[in-house]
Amino acid sequence: MPLFALSCIDKPGALDLRMATRPAHLAYMGEKSHMLKLGGPLLDAEGQMAGSLLVIEAPDLAAAKAFADNDPYAKAGLFERVDLMAYRITLGGLAET
């Protein structure tokens, strides 16, 4: 199944919104764990969460977009920008030979 990378950058000054929405986001990720290859927060220069980086498995781009759009972070308006692209792992421990 195809992989997709999501790079999500928070709006400036949105750490409080991120923290308030985090329990719902983590619950959603738990529900969608079958799609997740890896994920976690992007950090700013002070080490504070400032975005998200996810690699997901989905049947197609439309399904990957639906995954991204239904994330509680996205629904709360946390992100300034979301980039979604097809992805292939070629290096590292998750690489397929």
C-alpha cells in the first residue's frame, strides 16, 4: 500500500491550542494506528512542539487527505500549513529491500 508523508506546521503562538487538542489528537491516532508508520511532533528552537510529521499508509491520496483532514488538530485550526506527498522509504530501519 502507498505511503504518504504529512508535514504540518502550527500557526504561530498556537501551543496552547495544540496542548488543549492533544488528547483528542492522540485518541484519533490510536484509532488510526493501522495506518501509521511513524509520527511525532516537530520542535521549535526552544524544544516546544510546533508541528507534526507523520508517515502513513493509505490506499490513495484521497484517503491520505481524509486522514489529515479528520485529525482533531486540523479540525481545530491548529495548522498554518499542511504538506501531503507520496513517500517511499529507501533508507533506515523501516526501509524495504
